[in-house]
Amino acid sequence: MKNSLKETENSKTTEKNTSKNSKASAKTAKTTKAEEQAVKPEAPAAKPARRGRPPKSATASKKAESAKEPKERKERKERIFALDIGTRSVIGIVAEKEADGLKIVATERQEHKTRAMLDGQIHDVPQVAAIIDSVKKELIKKTGTIKSAAVAAAGRALYTMTAEADMEINGIITPEQERALDFAGVQAAQSKLATSKTIDDPTKYYCVGYSTIKYNLDGTQLKTLVGQRGRIATATVIATFLPRQVIDSMHSALQASKLDMRALTLEPIAAINVLIPPTMRHLNLVLVDIGAGTSDVAITKNGSVIAYGMVPQAGDEITEAISQRFLLDFNVAEQLKRDAAEGKSAKFTDILGVEYELSAKEILDPIMANVQNLAEAIADQIVELNGSEPPQAVILVGGGSLTPNLAKFVGDILGLPAGRVAVRHPEKIDGVLDIPEELQKPDAVTPLGILKIAAQNSLHFLRIFVNNVEYSLFNFRELTVSDALLNAGIQLKKMNGRPGLGAMLTINGENKFIPGTMGTLAQLKVDDRPATLDTVIQEDSHIEIIPGEDGAQPEITIRDILDIPPSYMVYVNGEEKLIDAQFTINGQAAQPGQLLKDGDIIVSKDTRLLGDVLNTLNLPPMGRKVKYTVNGKESQYTITPEIMLNDNPATLSTEVHEKDYIEYIPAEEPNLGTVLNVSELDATLTIYYKGEEHKIPSATVSLEVNGHPASTGTIIDDGAEIRYMKSLRAVTTVSDALLAVGFEPPAASSRVSFEILVNKQPVNFTDPIKNGDELDVIITKNDPSAAMAAGEQPDKPATDNNGMPISPTAAAFSSPPMTAAAIKDQIKLADKINSIPGLSAALNSNKNSTKSPFLDK
């Protein structure tokens, strides 16, 4: 039964490949269905359901089917779908793994209907996806379900990195160990690219393939490590990288066609695996895959692939030249190029409606300069990658390699002998069985190479998510969270919380830095479980990175940075006082528990000196300063206290101890005389009047405080405004003294006369009076009857300018003759003296009296 199924299946495949749309094919398909039904065991007749065990026949049938299923699954062979998505066409190949190689079971080729790809890059994803889907559906008709595809990328914007990886060996080296070492080299190249300055953003590049340049075992270079024994093995790997945009667009096109990406490689790597096996890589050979948009280059030497490169020119340049030359649609020009390459003449009409019928030579000759330019670009890239020297031979593959004279031009430019630049057809490939005739063409080399690489289960994608962003990793070994973060371009240390800002303090003149608190580390989770960088990831793993929290500025106090001395007790003016250490922050008094900030200046005082103790108690040790102005000029006066320590005078630098006695006697408040150093003798005169001592203002000095008259005893407050004036007169006169002592002249009707005496001697009003003089006024009553008896007429009452009578006493005051200057000076002095407190009241106390003449203005 097994053989019958296998033969039927093979027959079905063969007939479908021979004639896809023939009636015979349809008939065979029907026969196959009939045969399949024939070999299946018949189902037992249905019986009414009943309780208890199932019918014996049904149980036996199920056992037979279950026993049969594993055998049928065992017959099913692994199938590989290789897909070459080119600029002009899409080629698909489906093959099965046989014991002795790959057996191609179906192939399909379709061309893009529009220019959906340029230079090997997908520009129109929906259009490319439609062609892929069409190719896939045609192959499904021949092979059955297809779920994944192996693909290759063109070398557009290609970067290469060479790196080494080491491995400790224990025992005989196995192929698996050698492969693991290769993949470690790939990862090292990936890390090297990530830390290099070759490209702006390494996270935007995928590794699309690699080649091992050499192996080294304990210092000895080897072609392979398998079967060897040693201690340290090293692999030098050259890895290739392409922009994510190139790969992502291809990934999107596959997903739109409901295909997973089974494997990805680079087109020149795929091609070189087909045409230049490892046994030939000791030769300096160049393989150039010339497609429609790009020409990819790979070079071998000394047993390995030494370089990859790309030329952004290919067959489309020639097609474009024909289109420009003959004014043709691009697709028409492409067909014209192909016909001319095969030596066919062509008949066509240009965009203006002009008809042409030209031979192949007439078509190609005008665009030979363009072929020459393409050859030069390819040759320049070869020389650059090969170390400025020509290789031994050049192999051209791809559809563009059929361009007439291209091989000859490349050989001429490189200076190679005839025949050393050739176009290869893949008629026979090691590891691939019976290549169909339709694949024995230069443009089939790349899809066959993709097929061969995919069969080795080399690089393939693993889809994972990092913080809900999808990434594709090459599953070249057991991958970990570290690999995922590297691929995503995430440096975990940058996700850790940053340390908090520190504080720079100045403590008693010395700088000290206090660091902030440390930030917390980032946390990793894989599928909602705690993880580390070494946690293994699987398909569809969700990696979550929880950023760490930043540290904070330090919360420090004076107590945290200084040793606080203990308090002690003293007696100040009989009262107990507790003396603590004193601190200032930026010059302001502070407490030990006060928080500090960056830039603070901290000063500590032990308060063991007398001056510090007094400052602590808000008793100014140097006293206090009273600021004032004298006649508008600023000045100050210091009030110094008297300080005693244990009943003895002490300086401010004297050390104070527990239970010491301090006496602080503040100085008296300053008065005007003290501040101005003006004695009472300068500001006043002491005279005696009627046997009593009187202090009268000196006519030579005038004092004011805050706009008011003052004496030497006036107390001066902080901010006082003092005016200190000296009179033009040099002496104090008798009239000044009389006014000061409050002399009241007799009433006019009293008929008395008086005489003024200073020190018992008669004087006038303008005579000077000195300190200590004795002033007297002698009043005498007049007898009018005696005067009449003597024949004298009674005096006529004196009158003023208005004819009003003046009292005799007042007249007596004005009796002494005075000069005009003396009268004027007296008036000024009288005005000044009249403003002195007490004098005005004394002069005006007798409301019925008449003013002294010299007070009238």
C-alpha cells in the first residue's frame, strides 16, 4: 500500500510537470483520487448508537488508522520553497530533500507587469506581493500547500564586517560545534557593526549572510575543524548587512502573500554556493550576478570568500538606453534587448508611430557605449574589492550577463586573457539532482543557490517582540534576550536609572562632593516572567524592558556631614544658658537638621570662645553701632559693652568652660554731646539769677535732631539726622540771659524803674554775660507827688508809632541807645532762642504784659 501511494504521488507530480493544462493531466488527477480512495480501508457500516463499549469493528478500525498514520507521516518529505524576487522577474523553485540531494519537483517564472522594483529594492509592495502570490498559486497546483519561502536580497547599500570568535574545545570537534563557532563570529560582526561609526544607525541593518574566511585551532590554520582535537578554536567570519528597509519590504511582500520567511541570504552568496564550491575557493575567482537593477560581486581567495560588493548598474541600464534611443516603452525595449541578444531582428513602432524593422546589430550598435560603461563599473568594483589587482577569472551569471559583448569588455578592462571572463549556465550543481532545462540558464543560478542554502538550515528568521515592537532575528543558534536587544539597537545600560545629581558643598572652607542616590536597574521580562540577558527566547517571545528609576539628589543635613559637639551650660547675668554649637549656611544661622543643597557654604563654630558665646546669646560682643548723619554726612558711633568673665575683665578670645559666670553690661545709650563730642560748656552757660542757678543756651552753638532743637543730653537713635550749627555771634548777651531765665518786665501802670546788674555792676542789654556770672534786676518805685513839689511836670506817657501809650517798664527796656546792626542781630538771636523749649512759654506766661521791644519784628 505504501509503495502504491508513493508511485501514485510520483506519477501525479510527473504528469503535472509534463503538461499542466492537458486533458491527460486532468484524467491522471482523477485516477489518482480513485486510487487513493481504493487503498483506504472501507469504513464499517453505521449501527444504531448504544450504551457501553463501541463496536469491536469500529475500535479495530481506529487502531488500524492510528497505527497507519505515523507511517504515512514518515513518508512525507521535507519540501523547500526557494523564491528569487528579481527586479524584472520572480522565479520560484520547490524541491524535496532526498538522501543524495535536492530533487526539484516544480518551478515557476513570472515577470513584473510594472517596474515595481528598482535596483533590487521593492518599491511597490502590493504589486510585488501579487506576482509572488501568483507564482505561489501556480506551484501549489503542482506541489500542494506552501507556507514559507527562502529568499535572497540584492547587495544594494551593502556593508560587510569581518570578525573573529573563539571557542574552548573539549574532545573531537563536531559539525554542530563548528557551525556554532561560525554563528558566534556572525554575532561578533553584528556587535562590531553596532559599535562602529561606519553607518549612522546600526539598528537599521540586518545581517543577510556570512562566509567563514578561515579556521584556526591552537595557532594552526585549517580548512575545517570537524574531526580535529584541540583546546581553542577560532573562526574568522565575514558577515554582510543590508538596510532593514530592504529586508522589511521583502518581509511585507511575503506576508501579503501569506508566506513566512524561512531563510534569507544575499544573492552573491547564493550564487557563489552554486558555482564556486569550497574546494575551488583557493583560486582568486570573481562571481558577478548581473540582474536587472544591480550587479552583485563576490570574490574568493585563499580558500574562502574574502569580499562582497555591489554595483548599482545592471541590465536595466541597457534597456533604458534602447528605450531612449528608439523612443520606446520600457517593456517593449526590454523585449527588443532580449531578441537582439539572441541575434533576432525586430519590427516595432516608436511612440510617434514610426515603424522600424532592424537587425540585431542595428539595435545593439547604438548602445554599445552603455554596455562599455556597465563593464567599466563592474571592473572597477572587482579591482577595488580584490586589492587593486585583477583576479584569475570572472564568472558572470544572471539575466544581465547575456548582454552582448559585456563579458568581452570586462575581460579587456581587467586585462584578462580571452576566455577568462565567461557566462555560466547551471547545468549541474553539487547537491541538486536533475536540474530541469528551464533552470539551466544564467538567471537561475541565484534561485538554485537560495534553494541550496535553505536546505542547509542556515540563517532563518525568528520573530520576537521588544516592548511590543516586532523584530526579526536570524535564528542561527539558541538566541537569548541579549541577542534581541542587540538586534533592536537597545543598550540595556541606557535603560537603567541615572544616578541622582550630587551636591558640591563648601564645609569650613573645604569642598566636598556628596553623590546622589543610585538609580534602579532596568528590569527584563520574557512573556511576563522575570528574565535576564541570558534568558533563551523562542518564536513570538514578548520581551518587556521596564526602565529603571532615576536616583535623587542627596537629602543631607549638617548633622550628616559634621560631628556636632555637645552642649554646655554657663551663667549669663545670673541666668542659666545652654550653649550649642553654631552653624551658618551661606552666612545665615542654621540648625543641625536643616537640609543642604548644591552650592551651600557651611561654617561651624564650636562656641567655646567668649565672643562666640555672646553671639550665640544675641549679645553683641563688640557692642552695637549707631548710624547717624551730621549735617548730611553719614557717620556711626559704637556702643561698647563691659564684659566680665568670672568677675574678671576678659577679651573676646578667652575660652569659656562649663558653669562659667559671664557678666554683660551694655553701654548707656549715646546722647548728642557724646556723639558730637560737644561739651555742655560749649552748648550752655551757667548763670545765677535771684540766687538760683540757671543753664541757658549758648549763643555760639545751635543743635537739632530730626528737625527739632536739641541739647547735649538728647539721646541719639539709629538713623538720626543731626544738625550742628555755630552762630556768627561770639558771645551771649544780657538780653539773651534775661529771656532765658524768664524775666517778666513790670506792667506799664506800675510806675517803677529797674536797673540790670551783672556781678553787682550795671550793664546794658547788649553787654556780654559769661559762664558763672550773677545776674540781677533791681526795681525802684517812682513818687509822682515829690516830683511835682519840685516843680517838675509829670512825664508824658510814652507812645508807640501808632500813638498808643507804652508802659514805663517797657520804655525803660528801650532806654539804652542801640545801633541798627545791634538791633538786627538781636532780632535774629531772639527768633532762635524763642524756639528753644521752655523759653517761649516763659516769655508768654504773662498774657497781660507787653512784649519786649527787641522781640517785635
